[in-house]
Amino acid sequence: MSRQSSRFALLIATLSQVLALGVNSSVRAQSPNQVGLVVQFGDGRTITRCITFPEPEINGFDILQRSGLETVASHISGSGAAICAIEGEGCGAADCFCQCRGSTCVYWSFWLLDGGAWIYAPLGGTMTTAHHGDVEGWRWGKGQPPAAIVFDQICAAQPAVAGTPPATPAMEASSATPAAADLPASSAGRAVPVGYAVFALLGGSLVGWLIFERRRRR
């Protein structure tokens, strides 16, 4: 094989590797993160949601806001937001713990699923973060955990939800971040075109090299 042919073969191999890298990067960038959500009401009725989010992590309050469930929340100084009501069950924002007085305390408790078992999260949704594959839960009651439903059961059984937070949530201020649908198109998968840009650059170099070789042989 001539030196020119060897150079050509090497350049083709490099271009193939760069193209494969660009395709793999595109697949990774387009694969959304997902978390499972379990909400159990006082009568035992349970709702699950599979929430899709573009960020590497997301807090529990944002997960609930993006679920599409009607939520009433109120800020508590130093503790983020407290969930007062979900789908009409609970209390108003002005008196978030209206049923938690004296010896009886009924409220929306927050839980994190770990190895198939619930762990109580006293810091609340705004003070915790979830990553892909996690499951979080809320239950209206006296501090009991919701039904244990694992991630695969939730996200394999229903389409993912990528809803936006309510336009006017019933709270003083919202810490919710934009959902995937709200992100500008230019910011989605910003790293994806890099491999194709390099491919185009090397492709231009290949064309230039071929033209140079053709002229040199004349």
C-alpha cells in the first residue's frame, strides 16, 4: 500500500470513529432522566407518576409540581416549601397544618424509597434531591409511608410526564425550575453537535487533502 493510500485509510478510520462518537453522544443527550412519584390519599387511593426531567438532579417539590397534580404549598422560613394539599386533600396555604394540632396530626408526609423500603424525609421536598431511577412518595395521614411501588413498576407502566409547574401556584413564591418543554431549543442537548462539527471539519480536511494530492500528481 502506498503512503498516500495509508494516509487516506487512516483519515477514513478517524472520521468513522468521530461519527460514532457523535451518534453516541446524541443518544446519551436525548435520553431523559426519570423519577417515580407515589401519592397516597387518606382513603387509600394511590396515584403514581413517571416524571421526566433534563437536569442531572431535581428536588422533591419540583417533581410534585411537574406531575400535573393540583398542589397547594406554603413557604416555611428556613425549611423551604411545605405541601399543604394535593388534589384538594389537605389544608390551605394560609394554614398549612390545619389538621396537625394537639395529639392528632394529619399532614402530607414525604418519603424516599431505598431498596424497596420507604425512609421518612423530615427535611421536605425542597431540601432533598432525586436522580434518575429514584422514587419519592407523599401520603396524607398520621405519618405513615405510602404503598411501596418501585421505579420499574411506575415508569414501565405509564407514559412519562414532563409537565410544567402551575402558572399560579397557591404559595407565596415557587422554587420550581423550568420543565424540559420550557427550555429554549438552543439549550437542549448543547453538547450533541460537537461530534458532528468535528466530523465536518475532518471531512473538509479530507476533501482538501484529495484536491492537493490530485494537483500534486499532475
